[in-house]
Amino acid sequence: MAETPPGPKGEPLFGSSRTYAQDPFRFVEALEDAYGGVARFDMGPMDTLLIAEPELVQQILVDDDAKYRKPDFQDDALGDLLGDGLLLSEGDTWQEQRKLANPAFSMARLADMDDRIVDHAESLVADWQDGSVVDAERGMTHVTLDVILDLMMGVELPDERVTTVQDQLVPLGARFEPDPIRFAMPDWVPMPDDAEFDAAMETLDGVLDDIFERRRGTTGDEDDGPMDFLSILMRARDRGEQSDEQLRDEMMTMLLAGHDTTALTLTYTWFLLSEHPEVEQRLHEEIDAVVGDERPTIDHVQELEFLDWVIDESMRMYPPVYTIFRTPTDPVELGGYDVAPSTNLMLPQWAVHHSERHWENPEEFDPERWSPERSEDRHRFAFFPFGGGPRHCIGKHLALLEAKLIVATVAKDYRLRFEGETPLELVPSLTVHPRQEMSMRVEER
């Protein structure tokens, strides 16, 4: 058994972090192409293994998930922002919080929420006019924030308050863009963008405080109270099973993680449809045949097969979460290599989703690749936009239902034509954002 996986030799102190920071997408693609499913590199002082083999991704996330945890380096700014919410918590805390959250995300509950999602989508397009230009990313962010506030917090905020939330996303995201200086420096060393990050977090805490105050006395009891996540947690707090700090952490996680990936999936879907009018035409034909003049419902969504393929292909080409990390708690064996505890393992969706070893013509937008005939032999973890195993994204079903209902609602009446520069330049933060404004011209069908 080999002792160390192959990989590039980095610079002193910085390792490969400066190359990674310049373009993490190209970096992980190049590592996967050169070294295959397992490669070693230094992320500054951190010894890191890239794991880009679907079988090994499944081993880490599913088969042997109890042997892995989230790494300590995610406890700095991300820990300040999201605290001990579902995304970062471990052990008994995570299990208890996940159990509390499950009823709010159950398909039985979400199936009755389709009309409310469509309401928000219709509000989005209410002021659209033929020939007008909209910022698709900002519009998708607004509508998905509306949905998460409604379905998971039980509130509707005025447009200006939602805009306040949107305005904080840029300084928050900038803090998590790869920075070789940050990789090399201790957490306590101040950096230029710390003040903007802290101010944005303080503003969002104020928004949450307002929401908590609005919901005070409205959550009822277990038998007849509302089942949005905030109501569930506030009732648990009243029973002494939830602290104010835990309530804050879960709702900050929900506010940010609950909308961002869906907004990006929608943004990239509109872009790809604009760039591939033949795919767009087929999608419109399916929506016309299945939905017709009705409002889209969950029953319609279940019949929209080609829409499923389009959404999956969008998430394959532009996975909103482009990499996740784990670290083993004990010595493990991965791909023929002995891996020591606390080694950082990078599981990059971007590299796996774009690998020629797992996908034919991976840079081509091809929804047909999701047909049963072409996908039946594909490894399930050649595609993992929502992670996998016990810690898969709890909002997966909501995100997919929401994305499909919003696409169906908008595409019934409109086409969107991208007017920005191509190819897209991408910003690697916690999620993959387009750097340019996603300006799109509205065309009535």
C-alpha cells in the first residue's frame, strides 16, 4: 500500500493555495485529470487530499460516514456566521436538531405548499414587461428568500427588508473567497474585509431579531400549531429544549443556506436555456402540454420529466456548492492509501461533475444525458450536488420542488435572453456565483 497519494509540489508556506485561489475550478479539474480519483496537495499549511472518485465519495459520505466529521477549519468565520446550526453542528446536537427539523421538510408538508411557492413566483414576474431587462440572479435570490421566509419561518417581509438581506450577501460571500494569505495566517490576524463581514452579520442578526419578535405568541402548541421550522424551534425553546443561541444559529443557517443554492440553480438554468434555444423550445413544449393554462402544481411537476433533466444538468454544469470537506476521526484507508486522522479531505463536486472519466463531453449542456437509457449505468456519486448520506442537504426536496415550480411558472409566459458577456466568470465563495450581472431581456411568449 502506497504511503502518500501523488500530487503537485507547492510553494514554501503557501503550498498550492495561490494556484487554487486563482481558479479553484480549473485547479481541481487539473488535479483530477492528472492524478485520477485521489491526489494530495498543501492548502497553505493544511495537508489536503482531493477525493474525486465516486466510489470513494460514497464511502466517505454514506458507507463509513460515522468515521468522518466536518473539519475544524470551518469553525472560524463560518462558525461565527452559522454557529451550531444544522450545517456545522456535530454529534448529539446535530442529531437532535435534525430530528426537530424533519417535519418541516417532509414531503407530506411540502406537497401542500406548492400554491404558496407559485404565489411568490407570480409576484416576481408581476411587473415584467416584454422587452424589459432584469437581473436574473437578483430576481431569483429575491423569490427564493421569499419562499424560505414564508415556508420555514412563517413570515412575509416587505420588499425593502428582503432587499436589506440581499445587500448583505456580497460582503458575507467575499469573506469566503479563497485567499492564500488567509490560508497561511492564524485566525486571530485581522484582515481588510473583516469589518464588512461583521457589519453584514450584525445586520442579518437584526433582521432575525425582528422576525422572532413578529412570531412571538403565534406558534401555538404541538397539536395545532404551524409546522414551519421556526415555529417548531420556538415551541422547543418554550419547553426549555432550545436556547436562544441555538434558535439564532438555525435560523441564520436557514436564511442563508436555505435560499442561496436554489437561487443559483435557477440563475444558471435561465442562462443555459438562453444559450441553448433548442433545449428551451423542448422545455416550453413540455410545460405547455402538461400545465397548459393552469397554475403549476406538484402534480404537474411530477409529470415534467424533461424539466427534471434540465435542472439536473444545470446543477451538474454549475453545482452551486462546488466542494465539501470531511476529516477522518480515526485512521482510514481510501483508494489504497492510509489516511491519518484529521487529514482534510476535499470532495469537489465541480471536478467530479466535469470529469471525462464519468461524463461524455462534460462541457456540453446535454439534458438528454439524464434519460434512463443513458444514465442507468452511471455511479450515483458521479453527481452529488446535495452531498449524500445522513448529512445530505435536508432542504433537497424543497429546493427541487421550488426550482421546478418557479421555472414552470415563469416559462409558461416568458423567455429570458442573456445579454451579458460569455463565457461566465465565476466567483468561488461558499457557493459558485457569476461575477458579472446576469442581465436578461424578457420576451413574452
